[in-house]
Amino acid sequence: MHGMWRSVSILALGVAGLASAAAAAEKPTLLGVAKNWSAYQATTSDGKVCYALSKPRSIVPVKVARDPIYLLVSDWPERKVHSELEVVPGYSYKDGEPVMAQAGSEKIEFFTRNDGEAGSAWVKDPNDEARMVAAMRKASTVTISGVSQRGTHTKDTYSLSGISAMLDLVHNACSK
């Protein structure tokens, strides 16, 4: 199974600089920043993880209260995971509702998992992951749509400006 909870913990550490429940993780090292994307590396109980992340440039609806929102692409070399996509929507997802991502003409479905008030989503079919990451390298935006536990339909659009450079840093850092 994908690195669901570990990457959420690493995200919290990387973005907020917190030493939280993932006490097994060290504070992430910033690898670089390119336009709308940042890249980090950290060590966890599962070994090294490298990831690129971004915040959305557009959020619909605008006036809905949400926790921080991110899109991540992670490498976990010890688990042989490469370019794992994860969505952190800033809310809990509604059970049974799909999360969809679209970059250019490429559209894929994610599965969801809620942990209390926090939700996350990962690519449903692992065979779709490489295609979506390749599409993201070529497209200018990726749009993620989902439904909150309260039934609110959300649509978050991320700029992909800088993603290729940050993915190259992630892959290089985690290949050593």
C-alpha cells in the first residue's frame, strides 16, 4: 500500500516545521524552490523520503473554511515508491465520493482516507500514477475536485510552473 500516513506526517513536518506524532521523522531539509513548487528530503522510520509540494492557486468555493491544502509527489526509495501523488484537501472527504485530478487531457481517480478531521487521497490505480505525473510535467495546471464530509464540492487548481525542476531534485536526492 502507498505511504499514506507517513507522507501526511512528513507533509506536516515539512510545511509547518513541526515535530509531531511522526517523532520518527527528522525535520525535512529544503532541497529547492522553483516558482510554485518546493522540494524536501527527510528521514523517517521507513527510511528516506523526498517530496515536491505545492499549494493551490485557485480554490472553489472560496469562502469555505479549510485547513492547509497541498498536492505532493513523493519518492520512498526503501519501499520502491516513485512519484506517488497525494492530495491533502484541508478537510475530511465524504465516504464513497471519488476525487478526480485532471492535467491537460489526462484524468484519473483517487481513493480517499480520513483520519479524524484530516483527509488525504491517493491514486486509485497505481498504473495511472506515472501517466498523470508525465501529464503534469507538460500541462500548465492540474485541477483536483472532491466532496467534503459536509457535501461541499471543491475544485482546487494548482499551477504546475516549477514542478519539473522540483521533481528532478526529488528523484536525484532519493536516488543516492
